[in-house]
Amino acid sequence: MFEYFIGQIRERTPTHLVLDVAGVGFKLLI
């Protein structure tokens, strides 16, 4: 589910933005 969500974001945004969003989301999960 999480990998699918990241995949959808990656298709719509630049890679650097994806990494930023994923990093923030990962911190929120912890």
C-alpha cells in the first residue's frame, strides 16, 4: 500500500520532491 502511494507520487512529481515528501512522511510514521 505504501509502495503504491509512493509510486503514484513519483509519477506526478520530480524525484527530489518525492524524496522530500517520503522523508517527511517517514518521520511522521515514527
